[in-house]
Amino acid sequence: MFTIPPFAQLKAKVGFCTDADAQRSLRANHLNIDDLAALLSPEADKHLEAMAERSADITAQRFGKTTQIYAPLYVSSFCTNRCSYCGFAADNKIERRILSLEEAESEAMLLQQRGFNHILLVSGEAPAKLGVEYLEKLALLLRHRFAAISIEVQPLATEEYARLFAAGITSVAIYQETYDRKTYNKVHLGGMKSDFEFRLDTPARAAAGGMREVGIGTLLGLADWRTEGLALGLHLAWLRKNFWRTAITVSFPRLRPAAGEFEPLCTVTERDLSHLIFALRLFDPDVGIILSTREEARYRNGMIGLGPTRYSAGSCTAPGGYSDPEISGEQFAIGDHRSIQEVCAAIRQKGYDPVRKDWDAGFQLH
């Protein structure tokens, strides 16, 4: 089981790094966790341009001039958790909805017609309303129509992940939100998500269940971003060592406006986000890096080729929002409202290829 050192200890590790440490780590070919700490440190700020250049070179070497495109498909906004920062939190008075299998299939077909071949099924965490059986049935309906189906739902048991993999789901995204236990307890006020350890062990259970890919991440704006980056690197390295057959992605979502009007506990600028992305790319050249529509179009355009390898497009965060754009009850407000065609055009303008399919369900093992 993965264990995380005390957050204060990790923060001190980053703070002790010198300019010489940062420069040495920037030149290193194979980075360890000490190098990641150095590249995340304030001393590395002055070397951000050099980090960006190296990140771009490594990304091109490992991924070519490509960016994968996907869309989230929200199937339920019911949630039993009381997370201070989330629009779906149980305490928030929002219109809640769970899509029937027929409605979810219809939403998925709309995305397919718009050109998507990779979709991410998302729901609030309310297992009694939306559990493994629902996801299994929906996957069986969609598996032959999409190249890849991922899920971002409540944490499950290993055998449940194995069951969903057999049904055609190939990837699981499960974000710790924050690796700072003190902050975690402060913002998770109730529900299953308040169990720090259970959530921390979820990526390992998903990998053990046979998932082809597991995504981890931290919600920026809850705790010191430099320390979160180091904790994320430790988690990533542990997963690499123990589940080397499993592909890993990382995501760095920044807090967005949502019901409940939660205010970020700390500031994370676009420059900070870029710094974090470059550092993680140098630390793990092969990790997939996701930059979602939480960020504005201007910023996402500027980051094409510099580190991220996967972009969402044409996103909606309310169940049923693709067939009814006026529907209420979104999880959070998105920052980039462009269609898939507009996002793909921006990627091509930068000389990159927007990839809508990089996996065939025919390769799925049962």
C-alpha cells in the first residue's frame, strides 16, 4: 500500500533546495524524487523557460506531434459526499439528475456524431443510485462504438474494477484532490470520500483490477502546489514500480467556480500550473498529462506541445447537457467553451495532430 510522508516534511524538502540543485536537476537525464523537489522549488522559477524547452523536447520524443482528444460524459449529479469545493456536494441545493441507460447512450451518440472516440463517464459518488451494475450495462452498450471508455466515479473494489474492465472500460481516473491530510480533512466534511487512506489506495486497486490506464491528480487551490507536485510524483513513482504494465496519466485541475461558492485556500496562477506540468514531464517522460477545459482557450493554446498530451473539448459538466445546453446543475463552470472542431483547428495551427482514436476495442483482453 502506498503511504505518503507528512505534508510538512515534503514542503520542507522542496524549500531546502538551492539554485545549484535546480540547475543540476534540469540537466539530469534520469530524475529522482530529489530532482523533482528541486525543479518544483522557488529556486527553479528563474529557469522556467529552460524547463519549458526541455519539456517540449521530451514530449515530442515520447509522444510525437500529437494531442489526444476526449470528452467527459456526466451521467449523474447525485452525491453523498460533503466536499466543500464541489458543486455536486450533498449540501448544495442544485437540480440533480441521473441519466437512464437510454439517455446516457443518446448523449454518447451525440458525442460520437461530433467526432469523439474517447469518452470519460463521470458521476457524483452515490453508489446506491449509480453503482457497478449501471456502469457495466452502459459500457456494454457503448464498447463497440468508442475506441476507449474511461470512468471517473466513486472508488471501487478490485473485483469491481475487474468486472468493469471485462465489460469494456479501459481506464479509471481517481484524484486524491490533496495529499495534505490536514487540508483533506478540512474540505471533506462527510461521506465515503472523507476516508483519506481508502481513496489513496484506489489507483492501486484499479490497476490490480486490470485497468489498462489509471489517472491520478491533485486539485490545485487547496494546498501548496509545489508540495502537491512532489507528493504526486511520489505516488506516480510508486505506481510505476508496482504496476509497471499499467499506463499512468496525471491531471492538474485548478479550482473553478461552482455551487457552494468555495474560495480557493491558496492561489495557483497559470505560470504555477505551467511550472508544475514542466516539472512532472521532466520527472516522468512517459506519463500522459491532461489539460482540461477548466482552463481558458488562450492558455490551452499556448501549452500545445509543451507538455500536455491530452485535451478535452466541447465539455459539459451537467448530466444531459449535450442534448440540452440550457440544463442546470453543473459540477463546475468550464473555462474553454470551444467545440471539438475549434480545439482541433487550434492544435493543427500549432503543427500538431489532434488524435481522436489511438486504441481499438478489438485489442481488449477478457
